[in-house]
Amino acid sequence: MIIGVPKEIKNNENRVALTPAGAQELLKAGHTVYVQSTAGLGSGFEDAEYVSAGASILPTIEEVYDIAEMIMKVKEPIEAEYPLIKENQLVFTYFHFASYEPLTKAMVESKSVCLAYETVEKADRSLPLLVPMSEVAGRMAIQEGAKYLEKPLKGRGILLGGVPGVRPAKVLILGGGVVGTNAAKIAAGMGADVTIMDINLPRLRYLDDVMPANVNTFMSNEYNIRELIGTHDLIVGAVLIPGAKAPHLITKDMLKDMRPGTVLVDVAVDQGGCIETCKPTTHQDPTYVIDDVLHYCVANMPGAVPYTSTLALTNATLPYALQLANKGWQKACKENLELKLGLNIIKGEIVYQAVGEAFNLPYTSVDNFLN
Ligand SMILES: NC(=O)c1ccc[n+]([C@@H]2O[C@H](COP(=O)([O-])OP(=O)(O)OC[C@H]3O[C@@H](n4cnc5c(N)ncnc54)[C@H](O)[C@@H]3O)[C@@H](O)[C@H]2O)c1
């Protein structure tokens, strides 16, 4: 198969969908790989590294889209890319269709085959191509939170790990899933006094077993949250109710119960945030203060660490990309239910129910295309 890797053109996106190592694996399997010039630069990969791996470099995005049977991307196509996508072309990337109707309509019109990273799903309902970004964001939440606790950045002026004779900072993590667990690991490693709250008791039991001694678990409910917020320095929002807006576990009135300079990092901002006063921010202007409480609500946290994020993402996507390239999308999706669930739009028809329902558009069964 001919695989094309365009440079991401969405504002501030430095990740790339394929590393030189990934290109080599595809080439070893007998495929041809075209990478747009400088596509990997933002993640630290020079064109020459792709060439040594056996890939070919094309100077323009138009040439990449023109030649490729499968496009591998990171972000959803933006308007300038819509006309480049061809009939029958397989596009493997994050789409998040249900949040943007113009993209959905454009991809229906393109008659391409859209396989979305975010809906590839394992039998245990986990989302293997979202997990790596949650791992990055969870770890980063503590790195950023620790930084913003510094006084010149408007925080309380407390060092996360304390020093001998001085207590460490207290970190409260709302939600003990992938983001929360990764945040807890880093906070604990830095010596903080950490509490993870979740509503899932088996999950709390598991975390209690595997986490170090400076991590405690606590059942999540309003009463318990109100009890803790006044004594914690850094609070990380990491809840997720699949397919729904995040619940507001911290309401505006609770801010007055926090100490001035408390830092809130709401990682769940992409689902509306679990802190009522959360509104999306960017890496250019990541924070704002309400009632003396500092809010960090960057919606694409992994974008700040493209090197790590690219490697984490491609570690997860490459095995699927190889299946698609080796077998073609129809056979690969027939044989692997995880990939089949990633199919959102096929040749002008929506095949993912939630996407059709989001915009009241007709949808059909994916099986119509796999028999
Ligand atoms: N901002 C970013 O850059 C970024 C990056 C990656 C992920 N995210 C977001 O972070 C959020 C968390 O993702 P995840 O991968 O950890 O999800 P996850 O499903 O692994 O974990 C979510 C956890 O929240 C718990 N939960 C649900 N309701 C709760 C409540 N009322 N109180 C406490 N816990 C509750 C669940 O039991 C679960 O353990 C998602 O909204 C995700 O989209 C944001």
C-alpha cells in the first residue's frame, strides 16, 4: 500500500503520525511511505531520518494526498485539507466528528474512508488510541501544577515535595482513571501527599494496592470533596463519564473555601471540565485566576511535549496501521473488531451511530461495507 504522512497544519500542532522507526516497519512489510518535507521536525525528526529509514520525501502536502492510498495524520483535517482528500482514500487520524458538523459533512462529500483513532475500541471498552494522550496529560498535570504553585506564577508558593522538616504539598486528584493514575504516580514520586478520589470502589481498591504509601484513596462525593478542598494545594480534574459532559464536582461557590494560590488543573476540560469555573485555555495563555484560585485548563496538553506525545501515539497506532496496510481496510476491519469500531464514514455514508445522531444525519450499518 502507498502510505502518505502530511505535515500537520492545525495551529500549534507539532506532532506527526509516523516516526522514522514506524516508517521502517511499514517499508519492511513491503509498503511505500511518502512523508511531507519537515513533517517530523516539530517532534524532533529530520527529513534525512525518514530517508535513511527508506521513506521518500515529498515537498508539498498536495503531492502527499495525491499519491497516498492511506493517509496517516494526528489531528482532524482542517478546512484547507478537505479538498485534498480523495474518493476511496483511507484516512486514519483523530476526527472527533460528533463535535464538528462541517468536518463531518466535508468527509461525507469526499467519499473517503474515515477511520477515527478515538473510536477504535477494545473488548473491555478501553480506547487504546486515546490512552497514550491521557498518560501524557496526567503526568503533565503535575509538572504544570507544581510550576504554577510557585509564587511568581501566582501560586501558593509551596514546593510539591517539601524539604526535610517542612511538610510536602497536598495534591487532590478527582478521578482515578488513566489521567488520574498517571498524575498520582508523578505527584507521589515528587514526594507530595496525594489523595485520589473516584466513584468506582473496585478501582479505588486496585489503586490502594499498587500506589506508594504517600497516596491515599477516598470515595468521591460532594461531602468528601468539600472536606478536602480547603486543605489541598493542587487539585487535578481527571473524571470521565464516557460519551457525556464531565460532572461539575467543584462548583464556583467552593472556590471561596480554598486557600489563595490553590492551583486547579482541569484535564477534563475537553469534556467541559469537572470544575464549574473551567474554560478552555491554550499553551500561549494557559492560566487565569478566579477568587484567588489559579486555573490551568489547556485543552491539548500533550501538544506541549510533541516528542513524547508523538512516540506515545505512534507506539499505539502503528500495529493498527500495519494491519490496515497489510490487509486493506475492509479485510483488516472484518478480522479485527477493534479497528471496525474505528470506522466512522465510508464512501459518503456515516457508519457510526453517535456521529449520525449528533447532527440528525442518516447513518447506516458498517456491515453493509464489510461483506
Ligand atoms: N486536556 C487534555 O489535553 C487531555 C488529554 C487527555 C485526556 N483528557 C481528558 O481527561 C479526562 C480523563 O480521561 P481518562 O483517560 O483518565 O479517563 P478514564 O475513563 O480512564 O478515567 C476517568 C475516571 O473518572 C472516574 N469518575 C467518573 N465520575 C466520577 C466522579 N463523580 N468522581 C470521581 N471520579 C469519577 C471514573 O470512575 C474513571 O475512573 C477525559 O475527559 C479526557 O478526555 C484531556
